[in-house]
Amino acid sequence: MHRRHQADPPPYDEMYTADGRVRPPYSVYAGWLTREPEDALRQKRAEADSLFHRVGITFAVYGEEDGNERLIPFDIVPRILSADEWRRLAAGLRQRVKALNAFIADIYHGHEILRAGIISPEQIICNPQYRPEMQGLDVPGGIYAHIAGIDVVRAGQGEFYVLEDNLRVPSGVSYMLEDRKMMMRLFPELFALNRVAPVEHYPDRLLENLRSAAPAGVADPVVVVLTPGAHNSAYFEHAFLAQQMGVELVEGADLFVRDGFVFMRTTRGPQRVDVVYRRIDDDFLDPLVFRSDSALGVPGLMSAYRAGRVTVANAIGTGIADDKSIYPYVPDMVRFYLGEEPLLANVPTRVLRRPDDLAYTLAHLDELVVKEVHGAGGYGMLVGPTASAAEREDFRLRILAAPEKYIAQPTLALSTCPTFVEQGIAPRHIDLRPFVLSGKDVSIVPGGLTRVALRAGSLVVNSSQGGGTKDTWVLED
Amino acid sequence: MLSRTADHVYWLGRYAERAENLARTLDVQYRLSLLPGQSPAEGIGWARALSILRLNSQYTARFGEDYETHRVIDFLAFDRENASSILNCLRAARENARAVRGTISSEMWETFNSTWLEARATAPSRFTARNVAEFIEWVKYRAHLARGVVLGSMLRDEGYHFMQMGTFLERADGVARLLRIRLACEATAPTGEPVTHDYLPWTVLLRALSAYEIFRRVSRDQVTPLHVVEFCAFRPDVPRSLLRSAALVFDNLGSVANTQSAETQRRAGVLHSMLRFGTLGALGAGGADAFLEDVMARAWDLNDRIGRDFLGHVVPG
């Protein structure tokens, strides 16, 4: 949405150094790319588009005629990480997600972190993401965020920063898997030239993880994927994961609660369900407890959950840990719960409830991005460098009226990666969402989903705003 | 299997088969409309066809009594407002496949999806009422392809059985309708009185059912209405015969039987026996229509009972 200033140094490019040398992980690929004629690339891209259409790897667009699902543009140039880069990143992700799970457990039990004065109680109690229904409830293994999608960017000299933690119903993993499948189909020779770590086992890991989260004493747990239905924008992913795991894809109406247990309606009568991998937000899960107008949920699910007769993954109430107002405290959580220094940095964030951060921000509004803590999708956001004086003045007044509602961050120059666009190969900004599974231990398949902003200069990678995806390679030693 | 999943695969089978049956029905009527000397009967033929397809009132509400061939073909094949047009059946098959894409094989989903995408993209331009024969061939070809994909890639679990039941109940219904349309057209030939049966329309019908060569090979009978109806009803070895459809419904139903389905199985057995041991000899061509109507009614009764016993449909009343 916002463009960088012309005077800024060029952003970190994933493939080339500032003086034009190829970075080591790309050495084999870059050589191949320069030899490959552009026509051949164009043809491969067209082939990819037609395959994605036929396979129906699409997202539904609300209000359009049925069958009009759109493709998320797929870029044929992969994003490549070295084994060493990945080791460092993965260690940081593991640490971070462990701390986040410990934080959620603490928030719904003893409130140690509040009593230690690191986070003030009203930031939790007054937060709409805090679910009092979860207070004091023990969940299997103490795991809340079984599946986490951590958005990571690179800036400066290539340092990694966490931009956002997604701990509710993170999506995108199906694109990670389909992008790999597509690359192997289009360019098998590249996989002979490069030792790319596999990602195909993600569904097995996920199933194992979900089964291990079943209520205690269930010998052979039945797992289901709960979807809002075929009209949901992420329906492809829900169906894909259910199919890959070999479990039922259910809608709310397929489930019911009887005698405290959850059942699904089958052609042979009711069948017990032990683990619900839900892809529905908390608010819609159980009309008896949350939004009563929800037709997507299962009446009584929450009572079965509270009685420990079914596991809901991710747990209810994880939103308290991925809220923008809580994000600035994640490094402190790592120190507090794990006694370690954080391996992965946050984007330096100023919390405007603190007077000195507030003063600094008001003095530097033209340099900073100011975000409303409960805003989403770019609403309630000021991009200082591109905003007009009037917009900045308007925001200054809004901040002064309620500083606790805002955080401020520097405008980051996201790294770029060469991308095949209409004009040929050109650098475009990217991010990365690795998927972290927490169960008996924490596991991450190497890589994740790389999203790319296809418009020149754009920093917006969201699929709803013209973002695309790339296959993400982690090279093996 | 989830009842909702079974419901979707069942209707996937039904809609895919319905599109094919409609294409075959259209094939017969269209070819006959091209025959010399048929033009006075054209309107009557289409009106009969539409009424046996239960679409006549919808048609006349929109177009009056104008049964011009191209208009009717457009309505049956491409019309987006006609929920039963071939195009909409392909769409409905695809939507049902999409709802259970995690349960059926990826190849199946891709086949139904690409059929619909191609139909939607090309029906208004490449295919029109002017070259409907090409469209009919295309629909039949895609149906053959889908059938092969189902046979070659689908797990033989309950989903397969429900899809088979949907397919063969729909086929029995569609073939019975096609025969009844033909009989009805015979009964109201241009002169207004029963005519000596021309073998030609029945040959066209056999060809449209991919059964002309089989008829020639296994039957020494002449191509007469009675012989063709008997052939299409009672042969156990003809792919689109009523008996074969009823036998497959009965078999597949047996594979999914549950605690409440005994009566449904019994009724499927009755339908099967009717066709297995029946003859038309005593009924004559006049009784054939009543016989076929009875087969259709029984097929619909089975449809309702399957919905109730397995698919989570609410019992009316």
C-alpha cells in the first residue's frame, strides 16, 4: 500500500547482494534461471495457472457466481533459505511458540506474568480476545496453540523479524504443499540440482499432533476438521487437509452433543468424535456460549470441551496471545517463562500507553506506522511517510484521546526476491509464514508459505490485495 | 461415512447421470426433428418430451406454445434459469463434488470440475443450438471419462455405493422417461391415429442409448416399439437397461444396509424382481407406458427412502 522513499538504501534482496553477486543458497538456481529462456518460463507459468484451475486450488470470493473462485497467483521463482538460516530461524520459532503457549496457560490459570508486573491486568481482562470461559480449565498437555503460523520478514541486512503471530486459525499451509507439488511437476530437473528439504509430511505430522492432543484415555481418537462450509474463502484448505489426513471434513450441523460427548451423524448412526480441528473462529463455535446467532457451530460443544470429553484445536481463547496489544511483550514472555534470551526479534514496537513511547511517536509521526491494536486488515492504521499532513493531524488527535489503543513501528524495508512478472524477472517484496506444530514436542516442516507482493514497490502480500505465493526451499547441508 | 457426505456423493451420481441422460434424450429428439416429413410433428414431439421431463409448464410459462426446435434445445441444454438444463446439471454435479472433494479422489474432483469449467466457458460460444450434436457428443464423452475415473480411482467404500445408487436410480428414471417420450410420440403421430410403426425412430433411440449394435447382436427381433422397450427394460446385460440399473441399486443398497433400511431393501428387491421376471407380452404397447410409469414411481420411492434411512433427510409429515 505504501511505497518506500526513493532515498532509502535498497532493501535486502534474497538472491543478489548489493554489488550483484549471487547469494550462496541461490548459486545453482540463479545459474539455471539465466540459462532458461523467458518464453519457456512464460509457458510454465501458463501451465501452472491451468493446472491450479483444474485442480480447483482457489479461494471463493463472496458474492460472486458459484464456480467463480479465484486463483492465488503462483510465482515460479522459488524463495530459497540455506540450511543454516533455517536452523537459526526454526530455533527462534520453537522458542517463541513455547513461550506463547506458556503465556496462554498462565493467563487462564495463575496469572504469574501479571503478578510479576510485566503486563498490566487490564490489558488482559479488558481485551475482547480474553475468554473468561477458559479460566481454570486444564487442556491436554497444556497446549493451546497446536498450530501456529508465525509471520516473519527480513529487513536491514537480512535479519529476521516476527511481524505477527497467528494463533487462532492460521491458514495457508495448503498453498505451501500445493506450491511444492507444482514446482516438482513444472521443474523436476531443479530438484535434481538442489537438495530441497521435503515438506510433504506436514499432514502426517498434523494428524499425529492432533491425535496426541486427544482427551486422556481415548485409545484410538477420531479426528475431524470443522469447516464453516464450501462458501468459506479457505474451504479448499479445509477439504485438502481433511483429505490428506484421511479424516472427515464436517460442518457444524454434522456434529451434535449428547450425554456430554460429541458425535457426528453418519450413515451408520452417531459416531464419537474426540478431536475437533476447527477452522471456525471462537465466536461461532457454540451458539449456547458465544454468538447465539451462529449457525456454523455446535450447540453444547463448549460444555463437552470443559468436561474434557473433546479436544478443540486450537484451544478457545488463544487470541489473547496474538493480539497487537500483546505482541510487544512476546520477547518478555520468552525471558519470563523460559529464562532465555529471545532468538527471534520483534519489529521494534512502541507501546503508546507508555508516556515516553507516546512522546517519541507524536514527534516522529511522519516516519512511523501506527496501528490500532484491535484493528485488522489495514483499518485503523497510519502509514506516516505516505500520509498527508491532515491525516497525520487527525491521527494525532485519535492517539491523544486513547493512547492505549495504539502501537507504533518503523516502516520496514521488507526483503525482495526475484519474481517472474509481466515485465520479466524483477524484485518484489516477500514475507514468510512457517507453520509450527505443538504437541508432545514442537515441530516445523522446513520452510513455510512465502507470500509475495506482485505490484512493484508494494509491501502488501495479502491474497485479497494482489499478493501471490512462492514455493519455499530450505536447502539441506 | 458422514450422512452429509453420503448425500453429496449420491447427488453427484444423480446429477452426472442426469446430464448424460438429458443429452441422450435430446439426441433422439433432435435427430428425429431432422427427419424428412417430421416437421408437423415437431411441436407435438417436443411438447410430449417436455411434459414427460416435467418441464412443460415451466417452458410454456416462459415461451408459450412455441416449440421451435432451437428454442427447446436451448432451454434443455444451455438455459441458466432452467435448473434441469444440462448445463445446470453439470454445475450441480460439480458443486456436489466440491462439497466432498476431500472424500472423493482428486482425479474425480478434477474431472467434474474441469467438465463444468469447460461447459461454462464454451457453451455460449462454441456450443449453441445450431451445433447441438457436437455438444451432445461432448457431454457423452465427458460422462464416459468421468465414469472411467470413478471406476479407476474411487475407494470402494460407502461413498462409492451411494454414488452408484444415485447413478442407477437416475439412469432407470432417465431411460424410462426416454422410452415413454418415444411411446407418447408414437401415439400421437401426425395423422392423429396410431400409425404403422416406423422402425426409424426406435433405431435412433437405440443408437442414443449406445445400444443399437447390441440390439442387432443379441436380438433377432425386428425393431418395433414393443421389442425395443422389452430390450431396454429386461436385458440383464445391456449397460443402460432398467433391469441392470435396478440390480445395481439393490446390490449397492445391500452393501450399506443399516438398522433401519430393511424395508427400503425389500422395495428395491421388488423393483428388481419386477424387471428380472417381468414381460410386456401380456401388456402390449399400450400397457408399456403404465409399466414404465410404475418403474419411475418405484425409483422415486427408493430415492426418498434412501434419503430418510441414510442421508439424514427429514421425514415429511
